[in-house]
Amino acid sequence: MVKLAENDHGENRKQQEDVLLENTPNNFTMSQTGKNNSSEGETKPQTSFVNTFLRGSKAESREEKNDLQTTDSQPGDCIQKTATSDTAKPLSSEMELRSSMEENERFLQKLGKKAVDKCLDLNNCGLTMADMKEMVALLPFLLDLEELDISWNDFVGGTLHSITQQMHLVSKLKILRLGSCRLTTDDIRALGEALEMIPELEELNLSWNSKVGGSLPLILQKFQKGSKIQILELVDCALTSEDGAFLGQVLPMLESLEVLDLSMNRDIGGSLNSIAQGLKSTSNLKVLKLHSCGLSQMSVKILDVAFRYLSELRKLDLSCNKDLGGGFEDSLAQVVMLKHLEVLDLHQCSLTADDVMSLTQVIPLLSNLQELDLSANKKMGNSSENLLSRLRFLPALKSLVINNCALESETFIALAEASVHLSALEVFNLSWNKCVGGNLKLLLETLKLSTSLQVLRLSSCSLVTEDVALLASVIQTGHLAKLRKLDLSYNDSICDAGWTMFCQKVRFLKELSELDISLRPSNFRDCGQWFRHLLCTVTKLPQITEIGMKRWILPASQEEELEWFDQDGKRSIHFDHGGFQ
């Protein structure tokens, strides 16, 4: 459910969706609900950890595909596997071997884990000190381990040396994720010393560990020429300007680097010269994220020099650098070299009219662009007509996020005319642009032709009853059939008759999973008879799970209807009302 901003200043929190709805990978999904005892509830028969261990060396290798998207460690899915080796510490008998493996199996089971493949995922498991000791005891039996994720476990901090001392036993490790582990300076030092023991390392994630700041050289100095590192994530690590300068010196050694995420390190802007110089040697880089890094107007020119060497770049994120405004003028000559660029994020960059003019010359030439975010740049309102008109030359565009840009009538007309040509559009966010109200008819052809549209956000657009009636008509005629998320919140001028028409027609959106019709924080209104139509409609929507209705007042009779509806065990729908008044 989308959380609603409580004022216009926070509207950009209520915005972009990650656009492309990814296919579920063909692997095992792990439950990540903390430390649950495996004896609770019935489970399907699974391969024993012991049996997997004993036959692990026979497992066939398989090709692995690099994911070019940065994936911050979150509670998620992974697979785990163990294998024997002639170099493993010998046990006195097969019985002792089985006993040891059963201990390891019990350890994984109490964390809700399985033992399959070559990955040990203990992400967000609430590991205790005792768990850490058990995990360390497990490592000597995981000689073929390729992925270790212990992110989001506070007790890792201060104890990492016990793991790094065993790194020589897992020399095949390719992925190491230690995000949000409260690492100490001693942990950073121990990790740096251990990195040379895992020469196959391809991904290192140290995000959300503030002690990395000021200590980054302790890690980076171990990287050698020809390092296999492909993904380096250092989000919100309190990196200093000195850290940034040292990173710039190390980058030429990381010739295989594909993903670099330095987001939310506001002090590295001062060392951008060094970083940009190093980027010239990372010709394989595909993702560069500098979100909220304290970049300035001069930063655009510095980066532009590096862009000519980054011809493989797919994703560029410069968002939330408010001092960038005014820096794009005459500073984007090399951006046109990014022929493969698919994602460009410039939201909340304080873009000026001159910036927009410069972007107008560049963005339409990025023919492979799939995602464009220009939101929260309010000065675009009266200067972006030419830019928005030329979006028609981006046939691959799937996500257009332009909320809170203070669009005016002329710019909205230009956008409406261009959007007709964006047949691949899946995400369209126009929230917080008041000029949409009373003019939704300008998007009529776009709504009819957008057969792929999955997310439509029109929050706080001053929509009127006629706009909702138009939307209901489009829905009834079978358009927007793929729509999954619809946000009409904070449009308080729509009368009960308008909501009635909408609620009667929304049943045609069979793929809809989220609907938000909440009122603004300052407004409360009685629910009309349309609420009964809504309850009736949602029974015909098989995918619906969330309905936002904050600040609507339900009379007692309708509250009883909702209680009855909620008690029906056949449905799993959350009405987010924040407590009906």
C-alpha cells in the first residue's frame, strides 16, 4: 500500500513504482520471517541437509547470469548448498560426520532455512551471538560456498573477525553481503585483511554501515589489478571526501566493475574529480548510482567528461542532489554517447529552465531509454513544453514519472500529445500536477492505446467528477485491462455521483491489486452509497489486496457491512482507513 504524504512538501514520497514487473526466477524461495522453529506447522518433505552434504560434490555446475540491477540486501530468497572435499577436516567415523551435519541442519531449520545449492542466506534472521558461533562452525563444511548473505543482523558487528578467520576455507566465495550489520572499525580492518583469501569475489555489499566511512582504504587497498569485482555497493556508509579520493585511485583496478552504488554519501561530492577520473577505466560499468551525494553544478561537467568512456552504461541515478540545478546547461555533450542508457533518474535536482533546454537536446536521442524520472522539479512547469513534446521519440519508454513538476496547461497539452506515441508505457505518474484536473480528456487517446499500462498515479491532481466519469468510461470499454495499481487519492472535489460511477465500473479491472481513494489530511467526508458498490465490486476483483480510504467517515450501518466483509475468510483485502471516523 502506498503511504500517503501529509503535505505537498512530501509528495515525492508518494510516487514512483519500480516499473518492470519481474518474472519470478526458477529457484527456491526462502521464508524470511525471523527465527521460527521448524516444528511449527506441517511442511512438505525436503532434501536433508545431511544427504545434500554427502552428495554435494556430484552436483552439476550451471551457468550464472549477471543481474545488472543493483539489489540491496533485503529479506528475500536464496539457495544454499554444501559439498565435501578431500581437504575437509576428517571426522573419525561416518556416524560422527552425520552427527555434525545434523547439528548444522538443525541450525538452519531454526532459522527457517533450507540446504540447497551454493548459497548461505541468513539475511535478517535476527542472529544472536550463539547463532554466530554456530554459523562459524558451519563454514568448514561449506567448501563450495559461493554466496554468503548475513545482512541486517546487528550482532554481526564486533564479531566479524570470527568469520574472516575462516575465509580461507571458502575461497570460492563470489558474493558477500554485509549490509546493515553495525560493523566496527575492527570489523572493517579484519574484512580488508581477509579479502585476499577470496580472489573469486564478484560482489561486495557493505551498505548502511557508518563505520565504513573513514576506513574504506582498509578494504579497497586489498583490491589488485584484474580484480573480479563486478558489484560494489556502499550506500549510506558515511564516506568521507578522502574515501572518495581513494576510491578514485582504486577504480582503474576494477576493470570488471558493472555496478557502483555510492548513494547517500553526501561528502563524496568534494572528491568527484578523483572518482570521475577512475571511472574512465571502468568501461564495463552498467549501473552508476549517485543519489543524494552532495553533487554541485560543477559535478555535471566533471561527470560529463567520464561519460564518453562509459558506453555500456544502462542506469544513471543523479537524483536528490538539489545543488545540481543550473549545472546541466551546456554540460551534457557526452551524454549522447550513452547509447545503451535505459534508466535516467533526475528527480529532485532543482532543474532550471536552462537545464530543461539542455536536456531537450539530449534526452530524445537516448533511443533505448525505458525509465525517465523528472519528478519534484517544480521549475519545469513553464519551461518543459519542448522537452515533453519530444518524448514521442522514445518508443521504448516504459516508465514516465513526472509528478510534482507544477505543469501548466501548455506543458500538459504537449505531454498529452506525445504520450499517445508511448505504446510501451507501463508506469505513468502525473500526481501533484493540478492542471490535470478538468483536463483528463486530453489523455483519453493515451488511456485507450496504453494496453501495457500497469501503474497510473493521479494523486492530488484536482480531478473533478467529469474526470472520474471519463476514466470509468475508459475502463468499461475494456481499456486499461492490465492496470494493477491506481492512485486517485487527494482529489477531494469528486462528488458522490462520480465515485458511484467509478465504483460500478472498476470491476472490469481484473488485474487491479491496489486502489487508493483517500482524502487529503485536512478533509473528512461521509461515505455515500457508493461504498456499497465498492464492496460489491471488490468481490469481482481476484487480485485486489489493498484499498486506501483514509479520512472517509463510515456510518454505523456501513461499518457493520465492512466488518462482515472482513470476517469472510474467503477474502484477503486490506482496507487502509487509518481508523474510520
